[in-house]
Amino acid sequence: RPGVLARRGPERAVWLTAQWTEISPGEPVEFILIGPKSGHDYEALAVTTATPQDIRDALLFIGVPPGRPVDYAALQLWPRGERVAVSLLVPASLETGALTGAWTAAEQFIISDETDAALPEKGFVFTGSAPDPDSPPDQPRCSADTGDPYSIISLYNESRSLLDVPRLAPQGPVYGTQALSADRAQPPGTPLLVRMVPLPPGDGTRSVEL
């Protein structure tokens, strides 16, 4: 599918093509990655060419089951699911199939006001996004693919995001407290690769229904 590569076996990972937005150092960041239909590039690090639904299917393909997003009406305050490590590669050069550069954890791009340091590298929770109630029964879609903010990786607890932060982070209290690191900023439109690797156990046993 466009912009997505998924492999099972020893490599067991998903790779995405993306590009840097026009966000500047010090500006608030609410999303690591958004889909191509999203208009939230002013508060996101990168936009991928892949659709949220295709990314969700790719993670399922490599054996990572979706969990459950937050649902405040149902008093489900924590995102639940398997952890996925996300890293970004800014290629030093793109030559005939050869990539050079270093993979950097997505958390390293974000500075927290609370600690004045990068976010801890604990991975993101694959909630799978809330289902879209208006999608056909024979073709279910996730709401990350059908409605705003078209979030793939959020930095606050967003029910419509594919991946969420592994902590309590309601949007109101955390808004404006997480900003782009000046050391990690890139020119607008810089091509990126995004890599998603399930953290052990990554098979659905990390979280269970009680």
C-alpha cells in the first residue's frame, strides 16, 4: 500500500514515508505523526503519505493486536494496548537504494516543560483508534482514517489516534507543555522515514481485560 512497508519475521517492523512540517523550534507539538488528510500540520512533526487505516492494517499484519483508546464517557481514562517503539530517520543522502543516517527515537524530538528535557523513551500504545460508527459493517474503518484530527501518533490521550502516549495525558492540561527541540528541527518538507517496532512481548499479553 502507498507509503507503507511491513515485514514479519525477525525484522518485524513497519516503515512509513513522511515529510517534515513547517513547525518551528519551541512551538507546541500535539502530534508526532498525522495522516495526509489532516490539517494539523501546524502542531505536528511530520505528515505521512500513508493512510491511518493502512498503518493500522500493517501493524495487525506483523502481529500486533489493537488495544483500546481512552473513552471518558465510559470512564476509561488510560489508553490500553501493546507498546510500539517509534523512531525517525532523516536521511543524510538518498542514493540508489542506499539510506544513510541515524534512527532517532521520536521522543527525542520533544522537550517537556515539566522536566526541561526530552520525553522518556517508553514507546507508544497501539490503541488502534476508536471505530468509526458510520463505516459499513462489512468494511469497518477506524476513526483516525475518517475524521479530524487524522492522528497516527498523538502526544495527548486522543481516542481517534492510532497510537497514544503511555500515560495519563488529557489534552487540556498538557497543551502547550511539549515543544519541538531546537536541536532536532528540520527544514520544512524534509523527507523522513518512520519506523515502528513492537516492544516485547508485543503479542497482546501486555494488557488483559479483568
